[in-house]
Amino acid sequence: MGAAYAKLHRTWQFWHAGDVAGTTDKEIHKAATALRSVFMTEQWMCSHVYKVGDPDRFRMFAILNPGRSQLTLKLADPDRAELLIEAGVGQPNAHLPRGGWITLLTDRLEPDDVADRLSVSHGMAAKGLPRVARLKFGLD
């Protein structure tokens, strides 16, 4: 966790200094849809919900609130969520309080940070699919 904490601390320092440009909705959409077997639906008052699988068998891995600089996704490590919250780049998610979900403030994070977190969330969601589905989608 040392390297991850150091990277997060640098992001926090740059953000407070005004040197972090943030991540746009377009960059998030591009990073999410570049992952294997991903599709997006609009749900819950125009949120963009990213899912791995197909419409018959899927797992949700991210929710983008367009125009609000908020991306909700799942983190593998609860300690990392606490670090993100303490650094001011994340918030606990009120609608998904269990299971490691957090809302990232994407205007405070670099695109590569967001893409890395999307990839982890995607991998966790893919592991939740039945083995037959993972094989079908080339996820195993």
C-alpha cells in the first residue's frame, strides 16, 4: 500500500496546488468501454451505468453521473477507500454503503488514476459472473 499511498498523496498535493486537470466524462466513458465485454445503460435519472457481460448476464462495475464529476465504483481494499476519502478525492456512497463502493470526485483525479480504478472494479465484477459467462466473454 506504500506506493499507492504515495501516488495518492502526490495527487492530493497537485490538486490542492491546482495542478490536477481532472478527468472528463468523455475520458471516463472511453476508459470504461475499452475494457473487455463492457456495455453501458442509462438508469436512475440519466446515470451512465457500466456493466461487464451482456444484457442477460452482467455485473455492474461503475456509475457515472454526467456533468457532476462523480464516478461510483467498487474498490478491492477498504483501506484505500479511507485514504481516498481522507485525501478529499472520494466520498462514501450513500446508495451503495456495503461492498466497497465509493464515489470518486473525478475533477480531482488524473485520467490514469481513474482508468486504473475502473480496471480494478471491472475485474472484481467480472469475477462475480458465473464461470460459463466468464469463458463466453473471454474474462477467464
